[in-house]
Amino acid sequence: MPGKKTQIGVLALQGAFELHKRHIEALGAIYVPVVSNQNFEKLDGLIIPGGESGTMLKLINIVNIHQTLNDFLHTKPIWGICAGAILLAKSVQNPTQESFGILDFEITRNAYGRQLESFQEKIDDYEVSYIRAPKISKVGDNISVIKEREGSATWLESNKIMITTFHPETNLSTPSPWHRRFIECCNGMGEYC
């Protein structure tokens, strides 16, 4: 349909979901907070934000969106950030935890330390944050490692899925390059889609 705006869902049960709104809207897309099964219906893609992955899993089950979310993860563009990356991993360590297992990589929770040990890094002149960030320890076949830090992948892409262990949404300069890249994928124009 001509003039249809791209609708980007952000799982809005817990974590840093609201920070994505200004980045999404800066690209002319519609920000849709996802809290129920009905919210998935018109989405072009979904961001699973940073937060606490164990709490997110509990809330996903409490609001009864587990099956709808799982189905969506297999069909549309997805971007998992920090806790979102944990939920999409095939294997989770420290401690082991349930995940959706959408992409073949192993991830270790809180691998850079506590909240006080959070830090920033510039990637292509854009500052991102690592907040109680996980580390990706193993990456399967057919997954592109775009960025690493100290020998650990921090940015992966594969077939409509983007994973970052860092947070670009904390930067007030909008839109972030990752939001632009993700929305391009949702519009069928992305390099990795």
C-alpha cells in the first residue's frame, strides 16, 4: 500500500524499551510498544530490548505472548539487544536459562561485570553503551560477526536477525546507525535480509 509507514514493535514488558521511540520515529517509522498478542498483527519487525532476561521471560509467560512471540521470531526481522540477545541465543550460560534459540550462538550473561562496571565505546564514531553486558562465546555457521571486543563478538547478523550486546538507544543522537539498518531490513532493503 503506497504511503504505508513501517511499524516497529519493541517488546515493552521490562527494560529499556522506551528509549527506542525517538530513534524509530526519527526514521519516519511508527513505534509500537508490544505488551499483548494483538500488538504483533501489523508489525514489520520487532526489537527485543535490553533489560533483565529472566524477568522478561517470566513476564512473557504472565501476559501469555510466548507462542505468538515465538512464531513472530521465525518469520519477521528481529533485533535482540543485550537481554534481547540472550533471549534469542541457542545456549545461555551464567546461569543457564531458557531462551527462544532462534540463532546458533552461545552467550554468557553479565560477563563484563556489574552495573557499576558499565562502559561506553565508539563504533564507527557512534557511542554505544555496555550495561551489565553479556559476551558471545560461540557463533555457529552462516552468521556474520560484524564487530568484536576483546575477542568476543558484540554484533551479529544472519537472515533478518541482528544481535548486539551493546545499547545504541542510550545515545541521544538520533537515529542510531543500527536503528537505520534494522528498519531498512524491515523494509526489505537491508544488507543482511
